[in-house]
Amino acid sequence: MHNIKELRKNLSTFKKKLLDRNFNLNTDLFENLDSKNRKLISEKEKLEQVKGTLSKSKDKSNFEKSKKISEEILKLSKDQLIAQNKLNELIHVLPNIAQPDVPIGKDEKSNKIINKFGKIKKFGFNPRSHVEIGSKSNDIDFETATKLSGSRFVILKNNIAKLERALINFMLDIHTNEFNYTEISPPLIVNEDVMFGTGQLPKFEEDQFEIKFENSGQRKYLIPTAEVVLTNLVRKSLINKDLLPQRYVASTPCFRKEAGSYGKDTKGMIRQHQFYKVELVSIVEPKNCIIELDRMLNCAKTILDKLEIPYQVVLLSTGDMGFSAEKTYDIEVWIPSESKYREISSCSSCGTFQARRMGAKYKSQNGNEFVGTLNGSGLAVGRLMIAILENNQNKDGSITIPNVLKKYMNNLDKI
């Protein structure tokens, strides 16, 4: 969320930078709503001052005047609340402003490849897709999952299920032992204030799974990513500067309607309604956000380096970044059956954008200031499984287990 004082002061600059984010800010509407809201606040405060003066007087004739002023204040309060809500409706859907070095563009076509890592394997046969690999043994079962839950769900069995568990434990061990992240086991259901804090609401409501509770005045949602709960661990708090940075990691199921992906990746595990992900979140001083982003990116890359899977790092353009991000790197892993790289992680700095929405501050030398927040996949488990199954497949149909995973797989060499 943006500072409204900064919006007023630099409205034309904001409009230009928001256009880079594919958002056309109606500046006339903003100025009208802001002006009306400020005018109502001013009128209400003046009447409250008058009422305060009258209340100090012992003149009984002032009682009726005070009563009438109270009625006017009540009406102004209602009108001001309506005006404030309309202004908020506009402000709350404004995306974050991109960092200066982010490529300007409408979509992924303007993304910039930073580097490629690992060697792409040359097979002596036509590499099979993960769907073909799993269907041979029926250990990746889409048919039964569809009967139970509908499309975009999967059931994993036997050693494929064990591989999923092994990857989760492996990644958590790396992030906690080598990179000193604090492991969290969070709730999977959160309220609408928490979803607002990280930017899922109100703009992306159609992509969320809402939970219906009887006799509850508050809306609840299944988390679309652990970022939501991990970042909100510091909501409405004032943190001692000496306690920064704070780094959290969690492995959770994630739930998404994929409302905007109709017709995309309908086969296989690339795009599911339910999937596991190991998520990284950092809470830092804002001045350290970009340094922390590079660190987080390295943490995610290390997983693929240890698994010896080829990948590339991409700097996203202004038109392809997430709503709350000011700068994002995607890690894209090589998928042999498609002969292309596919996203397996997004690491983003959000600056103070989410902190303003959450009310998360720290004590600095200049007083209480908003913290900086970052999040990144470390990594998406389903897509990592796809990469391992396809890159490590053999002609006889077996899958070679990466050396670093063997201790998590009962020392199996192959499945």
C-alpha cells in the first residue's frame, strides 16, 4: 500500500510509474475522492472543537446547541466513512512501484535472462513427461483424484509419494541448517485482514478458496502460499531493530483456484488447485531489501545446485511482477519433455508495501518506521518433482535418485 501523502505530493510521477505496472491511475478520481474526504474530516473536527467549547460552558441554553452539533457530527462521520471507503477502494488496488533497474514492459516478453546454470542432459531416447512416467506405475494418479476432487488434483503413491516427502525434508534442512531460517508450522486458514496484509485481497479475491463458517462475522480463507502467514507474523507489531533481520521458512499445502489460467497446463502437475511449497520470508530494514533479495535468491538456487538440475534466473519486467513486488527474480527449471524452462520459484522484494498494509514497524533512530518484507519459493515441491523425474529418467523407465536425496529415500539409488 502506498503512502497517501506521497501520492498527493507526486501524483503525476505515480501515474507514470503505475502505467509501467499496467495500471492506469485515474488521477482526477483520486483527487476528487481525497479532497472530499479531507474536507469532511476538517468540517467534523471544527464542529468537535465547537462542541468541546460549549461543553465547558455552564450556560444551560447551550445544551440544545450541543445536541444539534452532535447530530451534525454524526452525519459528517457517516459521510466521511463512505468517502474514506471509496478512496480506499482506489488506493488498495494500486500495485507496488518497481525498482529503477527492473525492465519496463507489458508482460513476460520483456523479462531479462540473467544467467543459466547446469548442463542440459542429452538423452539417447525421447524423454517421457512426468505424466507418462507416473502413469506407467500409476503412482501419479490423476484419474482417481478427479473422482474425489475434480480436475487439477493428483494422488501420489509409493516411492513417488516418498520423493515428495523427501524433497520437503531436504529443503527444510538446507534452509534451516545452512541458511539459518526459523522453521514455522503455521495455520492453513487465515482471516481477511491477513490476506489483505500481503496483497491477496481485495484485488485477487476470485483466485482464493474461501471457507464458510456458520455464525462467523469474519471471512476465512485457505492460504494460497505460506508467504501470507509468515509475513503476517509481524503484523501490527513494533520490532526492536536489533531483532532484524527475521527469516522464516515453512512447508505447507497451498490452495489456489487458478481463476485466470483457464486452458493453461491442464495436464499434469504443473498447475494444481492444491500443491506443496517450501516458502521463505524475510523481515528486514528497508535499506537492506535488495541485499536480502540476492541472499534469498541464492538460498533457492542452492537447492537446484545440490540436486544438479539445470535452471536459469530471470529478472521480471514491470508488467510481469506480482502485485506487491518491487523487484522479482524467477528461477526457471529445465523440463525435458517440453524442451523449455518452467518457473519453479519467484523471489521478490516488496519494500514497505506489505508492511503498510499490515501495520508492521520497527524502532529506528528516526522513530518508528515500516519494515521491509521479502518472500520466495524455496522451492515449489510439485514442479521440483517434475524436474527430478524428467531430468533423471533412464531408458529402462527408472529414475535415478540425486545423491543428496538418498538418505531421505531409505538409500534408494533408483525408483
